[in-house]
Amino acid sequence: MKQHKRLEAVALSYQSETETAPVVKAKGKGKIAESIIEKAKANDVPIQQDESLVELLSQLELNETIPDELYQAVAEVFAFIYRVDQHKK
């Protein structure tokens, strides 16, 4: 019998004018994760699936700035979002 891994989501925000690094704005599992993803889709926020990154980010507290060791991985996510935004224009 195959077990399904519970859906997990983390939402990041980055305001270059006021923040030195991206910040965890929402996180959750199951129904909360579904809600985060639905809100992202409804607001045209790009979504990237990366289970290992979500696992690491979910260990952070809400409104916590990401640690230096996650900069590279998160930078790749923001580069993906930038490419998606450019493609839409």
C-alpha cells in the first residue's frame, strides 16, 4: 500500500527596499498548504515545487528571514519567478 506524502507549502516574500533576504510569510501542511497554493494561484503568484527546499523552509518561523545557507536555493526560486514574469510580459 503506497502512502501519500502530506502536501506541504511555504510562501516567501522579498521586498528589496526593506528586507535583506526573503522572509517566510506562510507555511503549512494538508488543508493549510492547499489554501496557500490556492491563494497563490488566485493572485497569479508563480509556484515552484521543490520538496527538499520546502522541508528546509518549513523549519523556519513565520516572518523569519531565510538563513545564509539557503540563499542559493532560494535565489534559484526567485530567478524562476523572474523568468515567469518576463515571459508573461
